[in-house]
Amino acid sequence: MARIKNIHVRAGNNVQKGQLLVTLESEGLKAQLAQSIAMVDASQAMLTVTKVNFERAQTLKEKGLVSQSELDVAVTNFRRYGSELVAANQRKQAAQTALEYSKINLPFSGVVVERSAEPGNMASPGQLLLSLYDPLTLQIEADVRESLATQLDIGRKITVKVDSLGKEINAIIVEIVPAADPNARSFLVKAGIEFDSNLRPGMFARMLIKDGTKEVLSVPVDYVKSFGQLDMVWLLKDGNLSRRFVQLGKYQLNQVEIVSGLNSGDILALSAN
């Protein structure tokens, strides 16, 4: 935990990879590092001394000039200061790492969305200080019905419509969460969006996914005559006109879909005359 000394950016700033974002107070961390370095030096000095003593005791034991217990003490001291040196080096490494974290640099180029802390606040591991995003890696997430999601694959190209911009932007499916929502009967699908400088995180957008194609037979609405709930057209065949009842579908502009009653290639007339 350390106190924030300075935050060098604000919401809306464009920032570059490697740029300094936050500086934490480091006086205490520098003192810890100096102390750990001194501990390493002291442990190294004691290890050198105990190594000399161990080697001397080992030589004297071979000549019968010292007892086994004296040699055991020399061995114990040598091993103890060897362990202390390892621990001191680990503390030194931890202090160096902590000091490096006192300056927080940006790992990617992006845009600052929100500043969640101010100079003077305490910063602790896991605490949110800044929110940023990379405009090159924006994604859209949408719940897609089961029947359609099971036909999708990673890497498929789709279109994303952003109503507020009046644009359709290309995207590629990058993830399909492999567990369905049993209540909505849908899968969460994520797609990476092609870069557009006008896009912002949180904007509303729609995934446009083609659900196959279907041939539709349609005719101009003027050719359809209605009698109550019945719809019919005049069919011209071999020079003769005949009445043909039809079932209508969806209307689109001045056309209407013929669900049944006609075939492609049939010739129609506007009236019996």
C-alpha cells in the first residue's frame, strides 16, 4: 500500500504505450530497498566468515585437532548464513519490484475513460485507479437465439449496425460462450469490431447475422384484387384470362409476397378487360 503522489492523465486523454500514468510515493520503498541491500551485504560477509571457519574446522578434524561437535557447529553456522543470504536476496528482489511499481506505465496505447483516484489517496493492490480502453480492440456482445447461435463459428464475418452513427461496420466473431442462458434460450456471442474513430465504449449497437436466404415470389399490389377475405389475381394463359385465388404474405413498398397460388413465370393481367 502506498500514497498516490501524482496522476498524470485525465478522462478523455489519448495516451501512448509506455506513457507514465501514476506516480506513488516511494521514499518508504527506497528505504526498504536500502535496508534489504544492507542485509544482503551483511549476510554475504557472515557467510564468507563461516565458510572459512568451516573449511578450517574440517582440516583440523582430519588431523584430529578438533572434536566432531566443533566441526558440527562450524557446518551449522555455514548453512545458516547461506540460508539467510538466500532470504535476504529474496527480500531485496521484492523491494526492487515494489519500487518499480511506484511508477505505473501504460502497457498499450488507448484513451482514458475515467479517473477513479486522486493524488493523496492511498493505493492498494487490486484497487481501480484509472479506466482505459484500446479503440483498436472494441467488441460487441449480444445474446443470440439458440437456433442461430449453433450455426455460428469463430472467425465468421458479420455486420454491426450503430444507430446513433447511422453506420454499418464490419466485425468478426471472436468468442461464443459455450453455455446457453436457459431462461432466454440464447448464447452470448462476442465480435471484434473494425476500427472506427467515432465508436465509444458503451454505445448501443446491433449484430446483423444472416439467417440463410429464401426465394420469395412477389407481385405489384395493383394486380391483387380482394373480395372480403379472399384475394385473387387474373392469370393470362394461352390467350385466355382466368381467375386465380392466392394467399398473401408480407407487403414491401408496392410489392406483396405470394405465399401460394402462383408459380414463377406466370403472366398476370391488371383486370379481366
